[in-house]
Amino acid sequence: MNAFDDIGVDQSSFAMRDLIGKDVWQAFTVSLTITSVGAVTATGRYRRVGASIEFQVSFSAATSIATTAGTSYLSAPVTMKGLAGIATMQNATTNVAVGNCVLAVATSRIYLPAQAASGNTFLVCGSFEA
């Protein structure tokens, strides 16, 4: 007998997944509202860590992408809770930070910072309460 024999552990919890080596990232379909020329390619993944969600998104367009602060956004992989979260957007092609994102809990949207039209690949990563 060990210290965990009498303790119930939620089989889907982060603690259990950590104990059995299954800290799994899950893919999700990225929903973007941006200005683009050409087809947009986007990939996203997320994982639950306790009551938090960590997420990563990569996107690019055949020709160019532009974002407008306050109107360009991506939808969160799961419904947000709490008061706020944190996320940043980076230009993966030039290795330059674009800026901070605004997470709108009421709509589960991640608003992107302004970015002039570019054919580069962009990354968004962050976390929020779920």
C-alpha cells in the first residue's frame, strides 16, 4: 500500500495525466477573422493544465495577411472563464514580436494586435481560465 491507494483521482485531470505520462496536446480547428489575400493555412493545439488552457496557433496565407487591432481575432479552442487571460503574437518568419493580444472572456475571442499586410507566418500563444 502507498500514499495514493485511498485517494480518488479524476482520470481526466492534469494530475492523473501527468502521473501516467499523458500530458497531451489536442489539435483544434482554428477559426480566424482576419484580412487575407490567398488561402489561409492555420493549425492550432491546446492542453488543459488544471483549470487553465494553454494554446498555440500558427497561421499564414498564400499571399498576405493583415490584422486590425480590435476587429481581427481568433476563436478560443474552449470557452473562456474568469476575468482575463494572456496571449502574444509573433512573426515567426522574422522572429519579431508583433504585440499583445486581448482576450475577451465574454465572447471567447482572442483579439490580435495590428499587423500590416505580410506574407509571413504568425504565431499566437497564451493561456486562460477554462
